[in-house]
Amino acid sequence: MKVNSEQLLFNWQLGRDLVVRKAEEKWGSGIVEQVSLDLQAKFPNAKGFFVRNLWFMKQWYSFTH
């Protein structure tokens, strides 16, 4: 149960970071693709860092705020 809540919090925070950073630093839409590649390289055994999932994380954060 704790792992799930930690994963949800991480996903929400990642979505937040993508929304905030794009607004503050005027990153293009390619940043989501690059973050996806970076996370997959850093954590090769982890799942869920595909581009589509990162877009969902952004949407989830935006929906809650």
C-alpha cells in the first residue's frame, strides 16, 4: 500500500514539475519526450516512464489544479 501511495505521489510531482518548468522556462513540447528518455535510461528496470504516461501525469496535475 505504501509503495502505491509513494508512486502516485511521485507521478503527481513529476506532472507538476513538467507543468511548472514548461511555464517558467518556456520549454517546448519536446521536453516531455526528453524527460521520458532520460528517466528510462536512469531507471532501466522501472516501468511507466513512456512519453504517453508522462503526458497523462501532466494532465493529472493540471486537472487537480
